[in-house]
Amino acid sequence: MAFARDGSTVAVALPRYTIRLFKLPASESNETKMIATLESPDRLPLELLVFSADGRQLAAGTDRQIVQLWNLAALREGLAQLDLQQSWPQYATSPKEP
């Protein structure tokens, strides 16, 4: 399990090769909402989950010392093109690289 720095998102490995992202309730709400399910591409058991400091990426460490990186900001942008991003956390825009 890993919490994003802002405290609004949590990642849970359940079952051990699947990551579920949840949006935690705001203070005025009691509803926890599942945002997404991410499948480990090689279905290796996940041992560790860590968000980047800005919450834009999620690293998943497997029991075979392989690190899988998930670009959550890019996934959100893809969902935005389909108008399906409402549940995902918003990320600060990063400067475009030349």
C-alpha cells in the first residue's frame, strides 16, 4: 500500500499482481472511490508500491527485484481524450521539454 503525498490517493496491491487506485474521501464525504485497476504486465507478485513526490508516477517493485513504472499523468491525459478522467487526481502541469 502507498499513499500519494497529498493524501488524496492510495495504491493497493490486491491481489498481489494487481494495483488498485482509490481516491480517498474529502472531509465532507465518506465515500472512497476506486479510480482504476492496473495489471502487472508480467503478473509477478508486487512487494512494494511508491508514488513519486509529485504523485505523477507510481513505482511497483516485484518479488524478483524488477521495478515497474506507471505514468499516472499520461494515463489521465489518455482518459481525458475520452472524457473519462473525472475520478483521477489532477496533476500540476509540467513544463514542456524542447
